[in-house]
Amino acid sequence: MANKRGLATTGSVAFQASQLGPWAARQFAERIASVGLRPRHVALLEMLRGGARSQLDLAKALGVTASVVVDMLDELERLGAVARARSAVDRRRQGVELTARGRSLADSCVAISYQIDEVMLAHLRPAERRQFQAAMRAIAQGLGLPCSES
Amino acid sequence: MANKRGLATTGSVAFQASQLGPWAARQFAERIASVGLRPRHVALLEMLRGGARSQLDLAKALGVTASVVVDMLDELERLGAVARARSAVDRRRQGVELTARGRSLADSCVAISYQIDEVMLAHLRPAERRQFQAAMRAIAQGLGLPCSES
DNA sequence: TATTGTTATACTCTATAACTATA
DNA sequence: TATAGTTATAGAGTATAACAATA
């Protein structure tokens, strides 16, 4: 009990989420470093799986600045995971597409993300897990964070 | 549906947590900036409410490096929120204590953290909220992240 | 020699602003 | 003029390593 009403910042979901987020990101980082990927690449690869998009579209969907997307795509291009090609229609636009290698990397990220879930949810019973997953998705969608809709 | 099995990285709890964490941290940052605090100060103030500790103890409990704690305490000292005093018994040690101002700031952080929870959990029904809060706490404790035990 | 606290330094991640080339 | 992309730069935030004082 931290204050007179028994409430503590560390007991809030907001605080715990702000601790859990970096923990999950570190798990990602450790497991994808061997193929040259970093955590921020994961969401980008995922979005590209839906098809080619312009870089500014990607920036908006990811909630980051355009310059960050440029930098991430430079790195992914060096890894051979994406290919950029100027649009013939509007030469300002760069079409961005996953290569076969990129699709393979995206698949690896999916597998890794669910391995991390196993560790995170290890202390919950099956029914609690399903409730937690559903609630987390509802929260992410409610706040407009990037998450899959299905 | 992102791949052949309908799984996507963005659908994992790990990914969603890694998005939600920074969101929560940004909420903290916006609401405590007016009094000169930053998100990383919140957990530190909280822990000091339990009583004086050595700086290395605090670093370990927070999961950060000693140099980070020094820096944070410098800032909190400038705000008049904490006081450092060399131990008479072991002059290597700095006792760190909350001032009245520091206790007041810690109370504000508690209030703010639960305001953020209101926003985060707005889309959940009361029973779902309680389940989510309990699960989040179980996860944070299971992973050894800083969180209140009560 | 080991430990507490401190400083100096470097690295990661992101944002802002200025620039280019197209439209 | 406005837009897509790019580059340059700066700001948080953190970690590592070397250091001083003390044990």
C-alpha cells in the first residue's frame, strides 16, 4: 500500500503497459537480430504483406514520421527484403513491395511474435489468455494503434 | 488475414503491447510535463514512497543502469522532490528520501495514472476491466517487471 | 580489492526542418 | 504551389566504461 487510499502508480494498467511494451520489444530485438532485423521493421514488413503502398501511406499507418520510413526501407532494401520502384504514372511515388526474402522474414516475425506471447501469457489459464487477448485487441483498436483487424 | 494460417505479427499480444507501452508513456509525458516530470521519474518517485534506499538498490529495482538513476535523481533534486544525504555509517552511500513536495508529486502521478487507465479501458465492460487488470498484474509480476504487489 | 556513486561518451530511436524532383 | 520522398540535424533515452571516494 503506497498511499492512504492504497493506490500506487505502479498498480495502474498504464504504468504496467509502459513497462511491458519495452520488455516485449526487447524480446523481439533479441530474436530477430540474427537476420539483421530490428523491432521497428516488424510492423512495416507486416503492412507490406497487404500489398504495395506509398511510403507516406506507410508512415501514417505506422504512426511515425516519413523520414523514419525512408530509413527503415533503406535497411530492408539492403537486406533484400523489399524492392522500391518509381511509379510510371506519378514519378514522385515509390512503389514498395516485399520480395520473396521479405515474405520469408515476415513469416519468421509472425512465428517469433507468438513465441513471445507464450512466455508472456505463461502464467494465465487458457480462459484468461483468451480474455486477455481479446481485451488487448479491443484496447489497441479503440486507441487507433496498428493491429490486425481479424 | 495476413498469411496462409491467418496469423499476423500485429495480432500478437507481444506486438500490441509494444505499441501500447509507448502510447501510455506518451500520455504520462503530456500530463506530467507541466510540473517538470518525465515518465521515467514516475516509477522512481513511487519506489521512494516506500522509504529511503541506496541508489544502486533503486537502479536494480527499476531495471536500469546506475548512471540513469544518478541523472534522474539530479533532476528530481532540482525540482525539490528528493533529498540526498550521505550515510554516516557508510560514507559511500547516499540516502535518498522524498520531500513533502516529492510526496505531493507522487500523489499527482497516481491520480494521472488512473486517469490514463480510464481512457485505455474505456471500451471494456466492467467485468472485462477487472479481468484485464488482474491479468496484466499477473503478467507483470510473472516477468519480474516493477509493479505493486497488493 | 570490492563497492557506491559519478562523469564522460556513444548509441538507438524518433522528430523537425530544409531540400529535390516531380506534379 | 503542393506533394512524395530524401537528407541533415537535433533531441530524448539508455548503456558502457572509466573514475573518485570509501570500505
